[in-house]
Amino acid sequence: MSSITGITENSPHILVLGMGGTIAGLAFNPEDSPLQYEAGQVGVEELVGHIQSAVPEGVKLVSYQLANINSRNLTDAHLTALGTAVREALLDAVVKGVVITHGTDTIEETGLFLQATCGKLAQTQAKRVILTGAMLPSNAPGADGPSNLLDALRWASTAIDNCPGGIYAVMDGRGCMAMDLAKRHATALNAPLQNSPSSSVGLINPSWLSGVKAVQAAWNEDLPIPQENEWPWVEILTSHAGARAETVAQWLKSDVRGLVVAGSGLGGLHDAWVEPLDKAMAQGIALVRTTRTGAGRILPNIPEADASGCRAASALTAPRARIALQLALNAAKQANLAGKPLTWQDFFARIADLPEIR
Ligand code: SIN
């Protein structure tokens, strides 16, 4: 029996974990104003009930509500609970795959988190973990949640030789690695993966699949899941015209452990931030530099040489780099306690330097 969910089902099944989001949302006046709604209102059992008749024969579903929130309110504690439940499910012989219904606003963070903490386990256990969500609330005309959930369930229960075990996401008929999610549109039905390397879920694209296998071959070891109260505090700052030194300087008085700076263009920072950021690094605050453009790889020492406490984020967007830095700081702390002289940069590199799928 899983200690997180307390589920006692002994026959093979797909576990559906509910986190909330628009897929579980209700509009107040769905016909006239479908985008005026509250996320996280419908239980995961009810969502599964709506599509049960279309689930392939012989596939048993067991659902569990881990949270029912608007994902903009996602906390470190939610991620600890989700990661722990996914790891338990992957180790449980009767769970054949996991589907997670989630809000799309921060699905990007959860995707990176699950890849970094459960990706290897999913691969070695030959099980798929599939995140999905919706852009329209569950009672809106043409709601996209039911078809997304059905696609995710079908894919989670498809024979593994079609595509290896791992952490994936499904939206609008397409699948991607969950670490490639990035919501880049406010309303489009494919918003969380429209700019991500992806494949049709019905017919897996061989070129995408070979990219997935290259990433998985390079991903050797999952990072530890931080305990609920042990997540290092990491913030995102965005460089912009008119930036002021005080914006950075105020963090020097806080307990922040890391800063992700979304620079302009190639990841360059406003001159006003150079001195306070040097002070931050001298104080032991970890610094990661990415770009506010939302796409492209940030390289070390471009456009200027990086200080030794600063690391370029490669292709990680700011939200993903923030989670990666939290996990890297925590992993380095655990390694040091075990007598291993590894740094946060060593762990961050494992995530940031993975091959890119084209
Ligand atoms: C949320 O992220 O919970 C709300 C938005 C969405 O799911 O699309």
C-alpha cells in the first residue's frame, strides 16, 4: 500500500493524480464567458468518470486527489508530495503508469521537477508518467480537458516498445518530454507545448523519439526530492530598461540562497546590477543567468565573462532554471553531508547540459 495515497488496489492499474488547474475548473457563466472561471473545483474522480466509457477496454483507473489548486499557487510542499507519490507509484508493481492532471500556468516547473527527480526511475521501471491539463474549464463548450486526459491515459497504457518509460506531457493531441514544457501563449489550446519539440501522440515521430532516447541516455541519476521544509529559497529577477541597483541589493539582507536572473537578449544584465550581484555572489548566493526572450541557449561568458559564482542556464528558461537551482543546491547540501565534495554547479550542469531535442 502506498504510504502517500493509502490506496489499497491490488490489480494492475493506471494511477491518476489530481493537482487541480483549469482542467478541474468551473466557469461561472460558461456559454457567455468561459474564461471567467475558478480553477481546481472538480474532483479528479469526477474528471475520470466523464471519460471512463472511452478508456480502452481492460485499463483500470485509480484516482487520487493530491491537491485541487490553481497552479499559480503551487508550493514547494506540493512538489514534495507529488514527487514522493510518483516515486512510490513507479516502485509499485501494480501501477502500470501515472497520469497527472495539473494547471498549465506552472506545469513547466512541475515538468522539470519530475524529470530531475523521477526521470531515471520512470525509465528503468519502464513506466510513463504523463502530465496533462486544459486551457478551458471543464464546463465550457468544447472543453479540451476530456480529450487531453483521454490521450494521456491511452499513452500511459500503451505498450512500452512504442516509446520508453519516462516523464512526458500531453496537450492538444501532442506529446513532449515534460522537461520541455513552457507555456508561451495565454489562451491557445496547445499553449504549454506549442514551442516545444513534440510528436503526435497517436503516431510517434521517429526523429522526436531518437531525441528522447539521447536525453535519457545522458540522464544517469535522479536528484533527491527536498523535504517539504528544506527547499532552498531561489528567486527570479528580470533585467529591464531602467533597472535599479536596489532591486538586487534588497536580497542581500534576506535568506535567499539563489537568484535566477533573466537577462536581456543573450542573457546580459543591466550595468546597475553588476555591483550588487557581485556582492551577492561574494555572500555565497548562487547565481544563474538566463534570457527573458523565452527561447535560445545561453552560453558561458557571452556576452561578457561570467564571475566564478555565476552559471549560464543553457536552454533552461527562468522558471525551469529556478527549480533546477533549488534541486542542485539541495543535492549539493546532501552530498556534502555525506562527505562528497560536489557543488551546486555539478548538479545544475547535469540538468542544464542535457542534449536538446530538435
Ligand atoms: C492553473 O494553472 O491552475 C490555471 C490555468 C490552467 O490550468 O490553464
